Amino acid sequence: MFQSGASVAAHLRPHDDASLADDQVQPNGVDLTLDAVFEPTEPGRIDTDGKRVGDRRRIDPDADEDGELLYWLEPGGYVVRYGEVIAVPDGHVGFVLPRSTLLRNGCTLETAVWDAGYEGRGEGLLQVHHPIEIRPGARIGQFVLAAADHEEQYDGDYQGENTEREDSVD
């Protein structure tokens, strides 16, 4: 069973320790915002006994005609970092789904399963099929929690990822 948005909100906080915006809490989840965009620059590797994430370059947003920051993304695959720190509670599993406006603009968002016990500011794959402008802080995905049985809690390489202050957008 999926949890209500208000229940999910209790397990998220913005990276800057502010409160979630009222419009982020939805009936069945919480909207995640765009913090940063990265472009892969070299191959990664997934082996039978390990992995390596390839290098990537952070894309800086440009200023629009009003001086506001804006990402202009051409078709391709980008790694996006969310602006919220998530803590998946015991007895649950998390999923991130794209917001419908992202889909209606020819883009989608892919993520993996978020296991019970994971805590951090995760990342996803933004697939852009048609050029799009996205403002930093825009709501791009929705995090949902579902009740789930599990034997252990997450204790992998990505535990606590992207939670340092220097990781945030300037």
C-alpha cells in the first residue's frame, strides 16, 4: 500500500534544511525539485565484482532575459540531483516517478528502487527527447513510499550521498 503525501513528507527535507513548500506535498507523494544537472563525460563500468561511475561535468544554468537561472537542455541523457534529502523508513520502499508535465514536454525521469534505510540526496536519469528549459528548483519528479517487507536495511555505497553543503547549487 502506498503512503499519503503527508506521510511521505515526514521523511524528506530540503537540502538547505528549510521546510518543504506547501505545493510539493501531493495526495500520494512529495514532489522532488531539480538541484543540479550533470552530463556524463566518460564511460562508467559495471563488473561482476564492483562498479565505477564515470566522470561527469556539472552543467551551469544560464540567465534568461529576466536574469533568472535556467537550464536549456538539448536531447540526450543527463544525471540530475534532487534538492531534497530522503530517508526511506523501515518497512517501506521508495520510488521516484516523473511529473506529468515533464512527460508532456518529451522528457522522462528514470531511477532505481530506493531501499529501506537509504538516506541521502539521490540522483536520477533525465532523458530529454525534445529541447526543454528547466529552472533550478523546478519540480521534476514525485517520490512515493510503499509498505514493503525486507530482511535488512540499505547499507551500500550511496548511503549519505550528496548531503555535504558544498554539493549544493551556488
